[in-house]
Amino acid sequence: MQGVQGAAIAAGSRAGLEEGARTADPALHALCVLARTHRIAADPATLAHQLGCSPGKGADIDLLLRAARHLAVRQRAEIKLRTFPFTRYGTVGAAAVRTVTADAVNDERRGANGTPGNDTLEGLAGNDTLNAGAAEDVMSGGAGNDMYVVDTAGDVVIESANEGIDTVASSVSWALGANIEHLWLTGQDNINATGNELANVLTANAGDNILDGAGGIDTASYHYSAAAVTVSLTATGAQVTGGSGTDTLLNIERLLGSSHNDTLTGNAGANILTGGAGNDTLDGGAGNDTLIGGAGNDTYRMARGHGRDTIIEDDATAGNKDVVQFASGITADQLWFRQVGNNLEVSIIGTEDKLTLNSWYAGSGYHVEEFRTSDGHVLIDTQVQNLVQAMASFSPQAAGSVTATPLDDQARLVPTLAPPLWG
């Protein structure tokens, strides 16, 4: 074994070093980076498995170990682990000691960066970030929610089942391997993302992307878009998103918007549309959809044939105004309001279509502030309960009807339906 100053260190002996040490034994793949003055202890019986660092004065760092293709940070009980860099000291026999950067906090988070060579990076338990660097690298995060940064098509990412929610951040076209949930396209190049059989989240970059969820229930995410996007799951080819290039969505069931004013539209499936921050417009289309506006003044569209949609609102911001907008041909007297548990249901008379506003009765933060009809009427949230109570004494008309009540009951409801409830 050699010190950085070239002095020989025999196995089982000790020597003080200022910066670091490297081994001359090709069976040992280890790198110890020292803070101030440390002593290195090598036991012949365990040399191929660990390299011990005895702390010197003022030392905070104990050991970085990479042996038998494992990367770990070990600490003495009295030493606090801190973030520190690991520096390359060249090769050991036929194997290379690569440049890595470890970040260990309470032995829970570990990371490594590869170099231009072909690296093998391995994490242990904890939420690791493994950065392949250039060339073709092999990365395995182990248990925990791991992040893999790749920039070469030849990189290999290995994950086992039930070992956390893992993400690949890629600057090249990438197809997820087994047991990896999320794929984030980085940069501005025109690259593509392909999912696997899991419920994947595929995040677009600023370029033109093909996002193919493959199997599973998958989400196309525009979370990092620099501007508002307009995205529809009904489009069968490339669509101009406005804020995130021209994208093609295949086998996608869910959409996640940006922090801007997005317009998201579903298809005939059971979609989940999530607006995020910004003043978003969400239209589930046919199928039983879930619409989640998030922060901002959001608009939810509802039409005949849209099925049974659920709105999830949770925004108590003062002055916030979320709106349900009913499509052309739906008038105020064709809507039926009722309380079901903690939820508010709004049905279109004579159809199977309805909106469920989740947790409406749990507080005003779960409300939309206005219901608007195509004939220009507006019902504000503070008047909804009066309408619910009035309609509770009647039964809605059967399928095929176009108004809320039979003719002999309409006169009793007119005062309720008229202003000030419906403006």
C-alpha cells in the first residue's frame, strides 16, 4: 500500500497522512479521504474488505469504503458524518479507483459520481443519488428512493423489487428497466421516454419528446415546464404543447401540469388530471375522471357524456376563485344538487353524468367558488346549501327528462332557483 507521498505502508502497520491513500492490491477497491491528519490501519485478515481510518485531531470524517463492489460510509460512534469530496488517486492493478462524491448524513443518504471511465456505482440502504458521468456505467442503488443520473445510452441501472420509488434523470432517450418508477428527461434535446409495466411518471423536457408509458397506469408530467402547456390525451399524434415542445403521448392515462396556467384534457378512459400551481383548466372528457386543480384559480369543465367525475379542491387562499363551467346546452334547471356524506354531488338531470366535489362539507377550502352555466347563470358556493336543502324534498327526474322537477313542482322551486341563488 502507498501513501500519497509515495511511502510504503505494509499491511497491519500505521502511518500518518495529510490527504489520502491508495492501495496497490488489485483485490481491494477502496479509497479513504482524510480530513487533517489521520492514521490508516490495515489488517491483513480484512484488507480485502475494509480500509480503516483512525481520526486525527479535529477530524470529522471516518471512512469511505468500496470493497467487493459495495460503496458505504462508515462512522465511528463519536464522529459526526458530514458532506465531503472523494478524489481519484489513479488505478489499482487492473481496476480503477474512480472519482466519487459522497454525501452522508446520519448514515441515511449516500451518493456517488462516476468519471469518464466505465464505473460501477452502488448504493446501500437510504436515498442515494448515483451520477454515472461519461462512458458506460453500471449503477445499483439498493433499498431506498434512489436517483440515477445518466447521459449515455449504454449506462445500466439495476433495481430490485420493493426497494423504494426510484427515478432515472436522463439527458438521452431512455427506456426504464424493471422495478424503476419514474423517468425524468433533462436538458433541451429531442429525446424520448419509455416506461415499463409499473405506474410510471414520465417527465418531459424542453425539447420534442415521445412519452410512451407502455404498461401500467402512467403519468405524463410537465412539472418543470418553463411556460404554460396545453396537452390532450385525445391527440393521437404530435401536439404542440406551447411551453414544452411538440410531444407525442402514447399509453398515458394521467397528466400533471406545470406551475403556470395549463389546459389539460382527458380521453375516454378514467384519467387523473392534476393542474398544480397556476390558473388551470381541466376537462376530463368521457370516462370517470379525477380532476385536481391545486393552487390557483382553476376551471373544471363538465358536459353531457363526461361520465362521473370527481373534483378534488384544497385551496383556502383568500380571494381564490375556482369555477365549474357547464358546457353548452346545460341550464340551471337541469342541475340537481345533493349532499352525500361529506361530498357534494351535482347531477345533470336525465343522464348518468355527475360531478362529485370531494370533502365539500369539510370546509370552504374544499369548495369551488362558482358554478356557471351556458345560459349565463352563476351559483356561488355560499348559496349551494340553500339549493341542496330545497331539492332534498324532491326527487330528481328519471333519465330522459330535461328539467329538474315535474311541472306541478316547478312552481315551488322557482323561488329557490331564481336569484339570489342563481345569479
